[in-house]
Amino acid sequence: MDSTDEARIIACEEALLRAMRTSDADLLATLLHDDLLFNGPTGATATKAMDVTNYRSGGIALRTVEASDRTIRVIGDNAVVAVTVALQGLYLGQALDVRCRYIRVWKRTGDRWQVIGGGVVVLQEEA
């Protein structure tokens, strides 16, 4: 794996988490590919437009977005990231305090990386 590409993906991941935490819809719009498909924990599929609109409208308002346990694989012009994220805040009117496992597919287009696909599951707390 090219360490430069891995460093760029880490920087993109950090920017994405910052955009989520600060509801920066403009930054999200630059990080998400126009053809994004993302499966949420209920199985519903979201698009870039849906996600950006939810952040811009305040439908998603997170105060905590903390990543851990990140694994990255760069394959040509694509990168796959598996990461655990602790989330606290509001999600479409519901209080949220969970740990989730995301998988994101980043695609290099020209000189930038954008999320083109992914999914998330809520992790069960250990007893």
C-alpha cells in the first residue's frame, strides 16, 4: 500500500468526521461522491443529496463523533475503510448515543478522494 494514499485517506476520514460533528454540509458535499449509495442501520439506502440535506437542515446534529479501530485498504483508485465511531447527538429527531461500525468506499477522482459507497451497523454493548 502506498503510504501517501493511506495518509490522504486518513486526512479525508478526519475531515469527514469533523464535517459530521460540526454539521458542515458544504464540506460533506465535497467529500461525498455525487453517486454515493450508503446503507444505514435500518437497511435504508441514502444518497449524497439526502445526507447533505439532513445535515444542512439540522436533522442530524452530532456533538460527539469519535473514531477508533480504523483499518484501511487502498486498491488502485479505491480505498476501503472499516472504522468504529462513537456518536452522540440527534439523528432525525431521535437522541443518539451509540457505537457504530462503518465501512466506507473512497474513490479517487482526479486529485481528490470521495466516499462513493458504504454502510453502518450499530454495535451491541457488551454485557
